[in-house]
Amino acid sequence: SIFGELRVAVGLTYRLNFGPDYSMQCLGCYKDPWTHGPCSNPGANSANQGQPQQAMLRNQSDFVYTLDNLLMFTKEFAGVHRLEATGLYSIQQDRFTKDSLYASQLPYTSQLWYDLGSGVAGNNLSLISEWSLMSYMGRVNYRYNDRYSLSFVGRSDGSSRLAPGNKWAFFPSFGFAWQLGDEQFMRRVTWLEQLKLRASYGTTGNTSV
């Protein structure tokens, strides 16, 4: 993954994150008349023993990436107040392809899984799967005297996997934290080094169907 940052103004920063992931697989299988298990079901019983040669070729690839655009603002004032705000626009996409060719009664042993058109075609497969996710998020954190903090988050996600009319959903959340161990009345408790109370509420979801 790669990222870049740009200081737009004092306390205001833009950040770009890009995370690609690419994988590819190429698998060839050849079975002669006395090999255990056919290419259509490797490792199965020796049903193909004594039968003509057969071969299979499978290619598949998967490319997925995430692109995040963040705008971050930080401001401190009066020595005890700190305000942080973050805006996010994010997209994620995935493209998966798979092609599989199978043939039997191949004329030559030396051809392995090449020139499958010279044999008798079997169960061939070709497919593609694509999906995408788009997100908007806003977050505000406020901290007073490094002791009390409030946070508010709103996130909206849209998924291509979901049905029309239900592709978008909004997920709010908020939280409160109190650094109780820093309070004056807690300093007499010598056996306790740190104590923090935190409470939060929010909603979540997923893109599974």
C-alpha cells in the first residue's frame, strides 16, 4: 500500500491511501490412462484407468483495491480544549475472473494440457464476479483538559451487492470517555495507577446477502 499527505493549512491535512491486492493462478493438469483420478476430479477413484488421456487448464485472477481520501482538522485553544475532525470518502472494488478448459481423448501424451482443442471438450467454465463499495464518513472528537472526551461519527455506505433501493445505509455512533484516574479524589488510591471509564453506542452493518 502507498499513501501521501499534503498540509493544506495550519491544522488541516489531506491524506490519500491506496491499497491494491492482485493475485493470479494458472493450473494445468494432465492424466494418462493409468493415472489415479481424472483431471475433472483429482484424487478420486481410478475410474479413468485404461481410458484415453485427459487434461485441464484453469486460469483465475483477482484484483481488489481500496482508495481512501481523508481530510483531517486539528485545533487546540485556551490550553485545555482540543478539537479533531475527519472527513472520509472511500471506494473499494473487486474483480474476479476464472476460466477452465477440460478435454479428453487427447491424441498425444507429450502435449500435456496444451492444444486442448485437439481432444473432446468436456466441462468448460468461464465466469466473472465484480462488486464495489462506496463510503462517506464524518467524525468529530472533542477533548477537555486531557480528561473528558466526546466523539460523534456518522458513516454512510453503499454496496453494489445489495438490492436496488437498499444499497445505502447510514451508521451513526457516539461515545464518551472520562479519565477518572486523573481526578483529585482518586489520587489517594495509591494501589490504582490508571482508571478510565468509557461508554459508546452505535450501529453496524455488512454487505453480505
